[in-house]
Amino acid sequence: MPQEFILPAIGFGLSAATIPGPLIAYLVNIAATQGWRKAMLVVLAPLITDAPIIVLMSFILGQMPADALRLIQLAGGCMLLFIARSAVEQFRTGVALNGVTEGGAASGTTWRRVLLTGIGMNFLSPGPWLFWATVNGPLLVKSAGYSPGHALMFLLAFYGTFLGGLCCWALLIHQARRLPEKMLRYLMLVTATLLLWFGAGLITAATGVEQFHLWAVIALILGGLLWLGRAPR
């Protein structure tokens, strides 16, 4: 029955689009500083990266080996910390907020860099790998057992809901750019903190650092980034 796959796919897509994660944090950052047009490039990232993930996790590997997952976590965490540094710099200076036009064009970050960063972030995050290995993957395989049409309906329902939710984020934050600049700067601080949180979480999980050390790691990283941002150029 189609409802066996459509309703869960919509539910999972809604959860993926509403639960805060690295991709949503980066999407909010780009929408606030670069406009909704560039933010749409971040929305495209899952469509580009998920195809090999779906094939590997659903039909070939079945589950991600622990060592490979740790490598993905470590690389993804380092990438998030690098992006967080830019968000901290945006908070400190506010330069990017002054350079965005209604057409969505802004200096500093190219369209290609935004897209490649979104692709790299999604591919290096363990979330999609685990999600397709444990949740979506088995449902996709089950739906494909009925017919290719069932599998296609499952994918359309999931990605229609997921990507639609991401588009809503982009448009909502784009409209929020009309708020006072001070509020937008603190929005940058929020996104920087989220990126630091997710990045530090991935690194601690990959390296086996005790969970209670996470906040200490975040505090040290945030302090270091703020100090680097104030350093003379």
C-alpha cells in the first residue's frame, strides 16, 4: 500500500527539515548574510550528495563501518569549525550584513563556494549516512520490493517535504534581514554557536573525548576564534 511509505516519508522529511542540524545552521547563515538566492544552493546540496549515500547505505553496505564513520565525523567536525570561524567574523564586523542586496547578491562568498560548502558539509556529516542506513534505507528497500514506482513515490514524498522545509527556512530568514542590524548580528552569533556545537560534537564523538568535556571544547574554540578575529591583519 502506498500509504505505508508515503506517510512515513513525509514525517521523516518534516523532521529532517525542522530539527536543527549543521546544514540548517549553514542555510540560516547564508540566507541572513547572502540572501535567499544563494541559500537555495544549500538546499540543492542534499540532492547532489544523497544519491551515492542512498546507494551505498541502502543497497550495498547495509551499515557504515565504525572506523569509516569516525573519519567522516572528524572531517565533518573540522569543516564545521572552519565555517563557524567565518560566522564569528561576521558577528564581529557585520560587514556581510551591509553588503546584501534584495536580489541576493553579496560580495565575499561566491555562488560556487556556497554550493561546494553545502555539498561538502552534507557529505561529511554522519547524519545522512546513519539516517539512510537505519531509517530511510530499509523503507526504501521495502518499497522497491513492491515496485520501482513505490520507491519513486517514497523518494518524492521525502525530498518534497525535506527540501520544501529548507526553502521555507531560506525565505523566512531572508525576510528577517529587515530586522535591525544588531539583531541580525546576534543571529550570526547563534548560527556560529550551533556550528561550533555540532562541529565539537562530531570531533568528540570521533576521538572518544568524554561528553562532559564538550562545553569546555566549545568555549576554548569560541574564545580562540574571537581572538583570531580581533588579531591585526
